[in-house]
Amino acid sequence: MTNLILQRTYEILEGTTSDKFARGFQIFIMTLITANVLMVILETEDSIKNPYGYLFNPFEIFSVIVFTIEYVSRIVVCTLNPNYQNLRFARLRFVFTPMMLIDLAAILPFFLPFIITDIRFIRIIRLFRLFRLFKLARYSESMQTLGQVFKSKAGDLGVAFFVLFIVWIFASTLMYHAEHEAQPDSFGSIPLSMWWGIITLTTIGYGDVYPITVLGKIIGTGVAVLGIAVYAIPAGIMASAFTEELRKKRQKSKHCPHCGEEI
């Protein structure tokens, strides 16, 4: 009987079954996570917090109870996962997986104030409640696809951002030499020029710092155009990776998940 309960719990938590109860549980958790993120946002608005603030604490307690039960249950049934069967210190290893660390970060802000009394630290820790948003990755196929894309293209993206870093340093150095005498407050050093560099390369252009010399404007024009080209590289990588991942999913859906034969 106990084994049946553990197996059923594992199927519901991991989504290995698609019955109505399991699907209802996933919808409930996704709704609760979304409501928690919305609550964190709304409680910063005094016009909402003052008249309805008394509702926030009960909802927070209810959410933490649900998330804590989910967290503990996952640890209990993790040995049913084929990846952790017959593995030494299986539960300990499971606890330190990325998604379990996110689950822990989602509930930790509620329990830490009972241990630590530093108000400043508590305020910082409470921001970690937003980590509940990342719990959606367990239940959202779109977020899982995004994670697979980043994982498969991590090397390519690393190269692309390294190129961006080199261009950023090079552009900031050139602008420092072109503008530091005319604008010592804005371009008095290369680190100060790096603010202009990243804003220009990302094509945001706040307008708070800009070149006024002829040479500076020429460099600025080139960097702005180069920024479009540089950012097109990771965008192209992500687009092709998404296309490849969706193609794999479509091919997988055409095969039986049990025998692997084409449907």
C-alpha cells in the first residue's frame, strides 16, 4: 500500500501520468505560483496593501505550506526516478539539483526570519520569493523548451557574448580617448566610458551620455551600427536552436513513447 502511494505521488509530481487529477494538480500549482508572483508585485503598492494587506499573510502561509509539502514529497519519492535508483546518497544528490535549489529558494524566505532577526537581511531575503516564478519550469513545456535551447547552445552563446564583451571594451576604450578631454565627467576613464559603450551596443541610447566631438560621433555611429550586428548573432543562434528543438519534439511525438515505433 505504501509503495502504491509513493508511486502515485511520484507520477503526479513528475507528470508521468496524464489523468485528470495529475493535470488538475499541475494547473493548481501553476496558478498558485502565478498568484504568488502577483502578490509580491501588488504588496509594493500602498493603495492595495493598506486596505487588503491583511489577506497577504494568510495567503503566504498557505502557499508556503503547499510548496513545502511539494518539496519534501519530491525528496521522499526521488528514488523512484530511474536516474536516482540504486544510487548512493540519492536524496542528497537530488536536493542539490538546480530545480530543487529553486524550490528551496522559494520557501526559504518564510522560514529564515525565525532564525535571523536582522531586518535588513530579511528584506533582502524576501525578494527571493520571486524565485517561485522559476518553479513554473517544472510544469510549463515552453519553459522546458527554453531550458533545452540554452543547454544545447550554451557554447555558441558563450562565444557570441565573448565577442560582445571584446567589442564593448574596444568601443569604450576608443570613446575614452576621443572624449575624455571634452567630457571628463562622462568619459573621464574607461570604466566610465563603459556605461556609454553598453547602452550604445544594446541600441538603447538613453541619451544621458553621448559624444560631442567629431571623432567621438564617428566612433559612436560605428559602434551603434556594430551593436545591431553583434546582437544579431545570439538572436540567430536562439532562433535556429528553437526551430531545431521544435522539430525534435514533432519527430518524438510521431513515435510511441513505450516501444519507440513510428505511429
